[in-house]
Amino acid sequence: MSDEMLYNAAADLLERNLNAGRGENTAFIDSNGSYNYADVAQRANRVANMLASRSIEPEQRLVLCMSDTIDLVAAFLGAIKAGIVPVPVNTRLTEKDYAYIVDDSRATGLILSEDLLPAFTGCVEASRLKTVLISGTDAGKHELLSVAMSTAADTFETAPTRRDDMCFWLYTSGTTGMPKGAVHLQGSIIETVDLYATPTLGIDESDVVYSAAKLFFAYGLGNGLSFPMAAGATTVLLEGMPTPDAVGGILANYGVTLFFGVPTLYGMLLASDSLPEEGHHKLRLCVSAGEALPGELLRRWKERTGADILDGLGSTEMLHIFLTNHQGDIRANSSGKAVPGYALRLVDDDGARVDDGELGHLEVAGPTSAIMYWNQREKSRDTFKGQWTRTGDKYTIDGEGYYIYGGRSDDMMKVGGIYVSPFEVEGALLEHDAVQEAAVVAHPDQDDLIKPKAFIVTAAGHGGSEALADELQSFVREKLADYKYPRWVEFRDELPKTATGKIQRFKLRA
């Protein structure tokens, strides 16, 4: 294979900074310190050597369930450099979810933050894993990542990968609640940089970046790793939850110039005393994605901070934002226009184009699309239609070409930027003895942000009450990731159904 045919995403991100003389520039800051680009490259090489020494081979999967620290960055880049396929996963899932992902991905390696080890105990013992490493200070009966890296060489010859080779997977929730592994290619990361980050954000090495979205999200991976690394910028990592106090402190104290959030967080910051006012921060631009941004939040943020928010739409399948507002062209309550390099179309249920002003299913074509869902042929065929990828969102186009969000094509909802399946929440509710029937729908809160709402028909011998509503909320939180629980519970004598007995959720949303 000629050198011209070879491409490795991790090597590109690392070597472009070393070759540009940015080795001593700060790349990442986490709770333990700061790390320059030369240090990040050495750490990635140590991971690559360490994984190879444990007989994890190219194209085998390495599940990463880790907090946002330098260890996650090194593990992700090191795996890719070795031709191994990293699979970053949500740190807020359940033991059942993790067991499914480890099994479905056929992972041979696993790296965890130490506080997440209890959720993996069962699947570690029952899986085909060759190695389990722990990021932190207490590995239990396993091995510390830091110890394993300490004996590995800090140089590594990049695996001979190509642009169309598998690079990494990202799992996204499905309508059944079972995650789907979206398979991404080596060339896709830099395409998101060239198509979106550079022309839309104007990111360069002077920027300091903070993303509230974690690195295991497609949105966060671009914001907090590939975009700043491609430009030689600095990224601030937050290990814990992005609370208003934590985020406000980062914006005020680290000189952040680019901030990436979701509408729910923007609303929380505006409601807090932690948000630095105009003149007390260095923000030049903010970005929102994950769910539609209400125009009122856009207005209030600009008024309070002086900074613009670019609202946009991306997806796990497309890796990052492909539809966005632009600097100097921001339309409130709109997702903007297509990012140059992507094509968009709106179609009806049969795949025919709809007229301007009519609601249609949004499909996107572009070079960053995943190639499939692993082990999910039918779902892959439903989503990836030749060059077009079905987003699952409905939109209209106004008279000036701006895209206006019109809801989901299915019953899925986005809560704080994360997909939630109503079927999964309903299933958890039905496990409670007091519940005979349950239906869960999307419902707006006071800021017009979407949260789950449950409609319940109680079982015989039980009556609806505030106490039971509280009990059901706690019950769901014990069974599912905490962001999935219903924020409201309403009791009904019966649920609206079709003649065949299917629940008519659209009537409950009215």
C-alpha cells in the first residue's frame, strides 16, 4: 500500500501540531493539571503500545467508559493510532446497558473510570474481554491504566489505516431503548473540522474551548477534541457534571472563548448567579445543539453576556452539526441553513420531496455519515439510504430558506440533548405494581424545553395521588439513567387508543 493511500485520524491530529511547532502549547486542562501537545502525543503512543502488548488487535473494539480527563483523550487517540476501534460510551447508563454494549460490540478491551467499575462487574466476568484497565487510583482486582502506561514506550509507528477504515463507534439510543452502534470512518473526523469548525466557528490556536457536552457524545467529541486539536487550540475538561456553578466558574476563570452547550444548560445558567456577565468573560461565540433552542433563551443570553449562540442540528450518525445558524445570520427559532458541503432535503413518508412550507422528514447527505449500525441491518437500511441519511427529525423551510424544527418523526424525544425512548420509560413504569397502563410523551417545561411526561392508568386497588406520582418517579430513576425519569405524572381513567389497541400518543401531546 502506497503512503498516499494511508490515513490515520489520531496521527493527523497529533502530528499536525508537532509539525507546526505547537508541541509546547497547552492542549488540554483537566482537574489534575495541564498537558501540552507533545505530552498528549506521548500519552497516546504509550496507550497504543500498551494495547498492542495485550494482544488487542487492529479493528477489535475497545470500550471506553470514562470521565472527561486526559486519560480518555489518550485512550481514544492511542487506540485509533494502533488501528484499534475505540467505543466511547455514556457514563450515565445502567448495568444492563453496559452489558449489552460490551457484548454487542464484541469488545476485547475495556477502560473505565474507577467510580464506574461497579456497573461493569457482571459483564466483565461474563465477556470475552482480554484486558480491563482502570483510570484513577483504585483498580480493585484490575490494573491501573497509569501503571500499564508507565512501562510502555512513548513512540509508536502508526497503524497502516486508510480513510475508509473503521475508526470509532458511537452508540445512540433506539426506539426500543437498546443502543445502536454507529460505525464511523477514519476520514470523518477531519471532514467535520474542514466543513464546520473552521469556516463556521473560525477556530484557531488562540481559542480556549469548553464543551458541556461530554466527549462520549458525537457533539462533545468534536467540540472538545477534534476541533481544538485540529486548530492547535486549548480545551478545558470537566470531569464531573456540568452544573451551573461548575460551568460558570470555567467560563469566568479559564478565559474560554468558544463555549458549546445545550438549551437546557443555557436555561439553567441564565437562571443562576454563576453566569459571568458581559465584560467578565472572554466568550466570542457560543454554540447550541442537541435540541431546538427557544428564541427567548437566545435573546436573554445575548442580553446577559453579549455573546451570540449559533443554534444548529447534528446527529450521532452524521458526527456533528450539518445545519446551523451562522455568524451575522442568526434567525431565532430556526436551525438556520445547511453547512456548506452538506445537502438537505425534506421528504414525505414515501420519500417524495415536499413543497416549501410543508412539514417533511429531514434527510442529509455529506461525507461524515456513519456507514451503518453494527449488527442492525434493518435499522441501517431505514436510516442510511444511499447517499442520504434519515435524521428522524421533521422540518419545514420558510420563504427565506431557513429550516424550522417540527418535532421527531418517531416518538423519540431529546432531553438535555440525549435521546430518550418513551417505550423504555413505559416499560420501567409497568414494572410497578400500581401501574396498569403507561404512556410517555414529550412535554415542554417553563423554558419550552422538552422533558418526559407520563400518563398512568392505575391497577385495581390503587388510586392516583401525589405520593404515588413521587414514588413512580423514584422507581424509574432507580431502573434507568436519571435523565429519563418523567418530570410530570398524570393519572387517567383510560388512555386514547386506536381500534387495534395502540396508544395514540399524539392525543396526549395535544
